[in-house]
Amino acid sequence: MASLMQGRLPISEDLLLMQKGTLMRKVRSKSWKKLRYFRLQDDGMTVWHARQAGGTAKPTFSISDVESVREGQESELLRSLAEELPLEQGFTIVFHGRRSNLDLVANSAEEAKIWMQGLQLLVDFVTGMDQQERLDQYHDWFQRGDKNQDGRMSFQEVQRLLHLMNVKMDQEYAFQLFQAADMSESGTLEGQEFVEFYKALTKRTEVQELFENFSADGQKLTLLEFVDFLQEEQKEGERASDLALELIDRYEPSDSGKLRHVLSMDGFLNYLCSKDGDIFNPTCLPVYQDMTQPLNHYYINSSHNTYLVGDQLYGQSSVEGYIRALKRGCRCVEVDIWDGPSGEPIVYHGHTLTSRIPFKDVVATVAQYAFQTSDYPVILSLENHCSWEQQQVMACHLTEILGEQLLSTTLDGLLPTQLPSPEELRRKILVKGKKLRTLEEDLEEEEEEEELECELEREQEADTELEAQLESESQELSPRSKDKKKEKVVMCPLFCPPICCEVMVQAPISKAGSLLFSKQKSKPILCPSLSALVVYLKSVSFHSFTHSREHYRFYETSSFSEAKARSLIKEAGNEFVQHNAWQLSRVYPSGLRTDSSNYNPQELWNAGCQMVAMNVQTAGLEMDICDGFFRQNGGCGYVLKPDFLRDAQSSFHPERPISPFKAQTLLIQIISGQQLPKEDTSKERSIVDPLVRVEIFGVRPDKSRQETSYVENNGFNPYWGQTLSFQVLVPQLALLRFVVEDYNRKSRNDFIGQYTVPWSCMQQGYRHVHLLSKDGISLHPASIFVHISIREGPEGDES
């Protein structure tokens, strides 16, 4: 193994064998299965493949792209080929974001195990890299720049590397840096020489100036100087003194500095690039909100057409859609169920050419992945199109597969007065769907059934005594008398009314049941056993807000198309807010969005709508907003609504917000950028001309956007130094989205990276914004350096 790799990774026999390469079968579908030669590169960070050993290889993936490695039996595709390809020889590489999984089948179970263990070792290593290792990227750059792989870098190779680094530098200045680093005067850079060259390239003059502004000697920040910085610039307030000691201990690289309670320039930069120096407040990263309020007081991360991983006409239906949605924090997933072959319900987008998956596979997947990311409740939103018989199968699968996870009755068996809280429903799966009766009638029947069971038990005891008595007196009975036949009573295990299971019980049926079930009447459209599994989330049609108040209960929920919801906000925004303070609402994308595009969820959140369902398989602005919003509160999928959206008497109108809200002014200085990538790496000669745009999303008057000018030919360390100003009326509902683009004179700007943060989670002061890709994957080390300042009142108001 290469010396570079030995210096950075643990020695492993698996990794050595992976570097030699392995011929494996790459599987894309039941019909596409081709042999490819896979090899781990010497850097230990990339895997390449070729059609055969010794063939022209091309990059396949980077270890930093890999989320996890699964065994063959966990792959939907490999399971479908189990008769042809042994499952124990297969494995799946799962990538971050929306990139398709890679299914591979080795020649033996031993080879598969080598790759699975080796890849997991590398993934764990990358995940565990500390901050300093992540900052020290020069190993990777050296590997990319050393074209002939001789362990040295000529000035010609350095010029090529600068293009790769996305920076156009004056050739004379670049040669000066090269000569200064070439201490051996060999005309090439080796080892530590390249490290010094890289440090000269990455020197942050804007951070150096900031450091010197607070440092008396320009060499270090004393404890008091660092406290001043935290109070004056970072707005840390009274906790600055204690925090300064913690941060020095956490980020100062030298032991002597820690001992003397001083922060060096390197320690200062480490702090600014860390989570503590991030724009996203670290106190908002764990679960920090009150989780004991009723469900309707929370925004709930919700998915639409969860089974789809593509478009809504021809796309693939897959349990992978549920895995991805649940792992990214979705707590409400949608299941469209239709009659399938052999009596088994199937899931797909009805009346389209999307593929089908068994309903029981979806339920099993939800059971496995529901609580891997969050312990808070998962809602199964059922779109039920099945016949009576297959609904019974659905009820069976839900009951048997989910077991104790499934909530099939109220928490305490009593009639509730409000919806339970996420805390009370931890690790529970709730069914949302149509229901034959009210919850009151269900609970009343449960009591009647309990009384009936007791009565039957008493009758059976009496019958047993009677039989014993008859047997003892049998000799005295007339021979012409006939035995009394007792009718056997069978109770349905799902507590359906008796007729549901084709069993007649000669006992009174509840009043509600007698209206719905009798031999003279045909079976109802909805199967009672499935209806019984809907407890707190009964789906009802929406007619008007007045109708809902007069006829509906708090545990009944209505769904709205995006168009209907928007019109209600405009026509009766305050009534919608009040409605959502006592009842759950679900909003779903228009049926015309056949490409699985999304709407902006913000305008629905403004009215207090809890379940704003998104096509999570589709990246873009709308999903950036959704992901950024639900990144807070531990990414648990539940975010507490502001108090004025939890008040059933609220006067708030999302279209016309007025007092008691006080406007705030936001000043953002966009200072500099760090190692911004090119979106299209095929344009080797092209170097980005980056600009930064800041977008505000919130109530309609708060929506705005401003951008900097572009910096020509420098994506490596561009400097802007420009200040943008925004006035925000309702900061409780506002989000900020940072977008970095490559300016293009002739066509649309190219996207570089983005990051979205809720206003309430934004830290003031000097902060780094660590950029994400379109898919929400980290573009580390790409970032922008900013200064954030928030003032009470409108701009220019000094009161």
C-alpha cells in the first residue's frame, strides 16, 4: 500500500486485497448484469472500475460519498435475482443524497465480505476524521496534482493543480510561492515542501487581520482578549468567560497554549471553521424544544408518494424510497395501496406505468427503519384503493409485522380530550386513513366487547356446570330426550364486528355495529379491521372551516391540494391559522406535477399547516428549504410551531402580518469564500467567477433576495467584502438560504453550493457557512465566511 495511505489509514488485509482489484458483477436491473473490474486506488479514498483488469479505468465513487454498506439480502433488486445470483455473494453500496445505490455481486461470499468490511472501515475512518484532518486537505491535492505519480511536483504540475483548485493566479506570483517552498532547490516540491506551498496558498489574510484586531501582540489571543471577541463580535453575552475556556481547550493545537489559556492564530482559525463557529447555532442541533405538546402544535416532516424514486408516470416504485425518507427524518410517509395478484395488496402510483411493490414489503421496511433517525412517532398515511378482502390482508400485515410498534388504540384506553404529544408517542407508528366510526363509538364498543366477553365466560362456566350436572344425572333422564347442542362462539382476533369474519354470534351487537353489519346488508366499502387501526388520525373531507368546527373532532384530519391550501390562505388566512391550532392538516403537491417537482412549503407553514408533504426524491430550492428547516431540533422530524400559530383564538394572518411582531434588521457581510468547487469538472480550462446570493423566505412581505458582485477567475479563495441588508417583519417564520453561483455572461449562472438556516437557529458574529450540494451533501471544505448582525426594529431605527 502506498506510503501516503499508510500514513493516514489503519493497515488492513481487506484494503490491501481491494487495492489489487476484484472482478464483480454490477447489477442495475433484472436484465442488466455485467462484469466489471473494481479497484481501490492508492489514495484509499476512491474506487475506480474498468471493463476488465488492466483496462481503461474511470472513477466510480469516493469514500466520502458512501453512507453505508448493506448485505445482499437487504437489497430489493438482489433479492429478486436470488435464484440466479447468490445473496451471500452480493452487497449494496448506499450513497449520500439521491444517488442510486450500487449493487455488486462478487465471485464468492469471502470476496463480498472483504469489500463490505473494507468499505465500512474506510467509511468509519472518514466519518471519524477530526477537524484538523478535515482542514488538512493537502494530501488529496498532492495526489491529484502529481500527474506522473512520482511523489514530486514540478512547477508545470503546480500550474495544472491551480486549475484543479479553481484559482487563476498570476504566473509570476505562483512561481514566487513555488520557489519559497522549494527549500531543497531541486525544482520540485516533495513532502513538507508541498505542505508549506499549500499553506501559503490557503493563507486567510482576512482572518489574520481579524485576529490582529483583538490581539495586543499579533501572536496570540489572551483569555481576556478572546472573551472580548466573543462578547463584542459573537454576541455570546454573559457565558463568554466560561465559553472562552472551553473553546481554547477544544481548538488550541498546542498543549502550552491550552495550559496558559491563550489561543494561537491556528487555534482561532480552528474555532471559526468548527461547529461552534458555524452559522447554525449548535444549541439547536440536539432536540431542544418542548416535545410534550399535542401533535397539532408541531410541523411534521412529511413525504408525498414516498414509494417513488423517480417521476410519477414511469418512475420506479421501491422500498428504497421509504428507507431514504425515514433516514432523512421524515415522520409522515405515504402509501398508495391497490389490489394485487395472489390476494396480496401492492403499492404504486395508480393508473400509471410506475412499477409495483408488495404492501407487506413496505410495512416490513417501515418497521425496520422507522426509528433509526428519530424516536418520535411515524405516521403511515394510507391511500386505500383496495377491495374488502385485500383490506383485511392489509390489516393483518400491519398488525403482525409492526407488532408493538403499531398504535391500535388510545394510549390509556380512555377517550382523549386532545391529541397526544410526540413524547407520549415515542417509537409508535400511527395509521392515518378513513374510519367507519368515531373514536367514541370505537371505545364504547370495546367496553361492550369486554362486557360481552365477561358474559360469555360466565355463560361458559354455567354451561360447564350444567354439563357436569347432566352427566351425573344422565341415568335418570328419559332415553327419548335429545342432547342440547351448544353453539360455539368465536371472537375475531382483530375485534371486528362478528359478521366481518363470517362468524355469527348469538349475542347482542353494539348499536353502531348493528347499523353497519348484518346478513341482509352488503359489506361496507371499508373493512372494519382496517378501520379499527386508525385511532388519532381519521381522514375526513374538508368543506369549510365553519363545518369543521361544528362537525369534526380534534383527532380528525383533512388533506388539501396545494392549490386549495393557497386559495384558503388568501381568502381566509386567519381562519386557516385557527383551524390548524386545533386540528391537523396535510397538504400535498398538485397532480399535475408528474415530474415529481415541489412547491415552496414555507407559505403553508406560515398558516400553521403541519404535514406539508414533499417529493423528497427531487432536489431543488424547495427541498433545500425543507431540509434546512427540519435540520433543527435534532433532525427528529418535529418542530414546535410559534406560539401565535398554536392559539385557537390567534389574530395572525399570514398574508397581512401585523403587531405584536417587531421587525428586525439583518446585516450580512459576505467576506470571502474557501475552495469552491466547479459544478462541471469536465471544463478543465474553466475557472469559476463566484457570486453569493442571500434569499429570505417567510411571510410574503419578508420574501427578498440580494447578491454580491462576482469575483473573476477565483473559486479557491475569492474575496467580496460586501454587506447586504434585509428587514424582516416576522423573524419567527423566516429562513435564510445562501446560494453560491458561477457567473455566466451568456447563459444562466451555474450552481455551486447552497445552505439554508432557520432565523431562530442563526448565530451572530463571524461565521462560516459550510456549503451543501443540490442533493444536500456536504461540499467540504467549500464554505463562505460571513459576519451576521441583527438589530431590533426597521433599518435606520435607532430607538
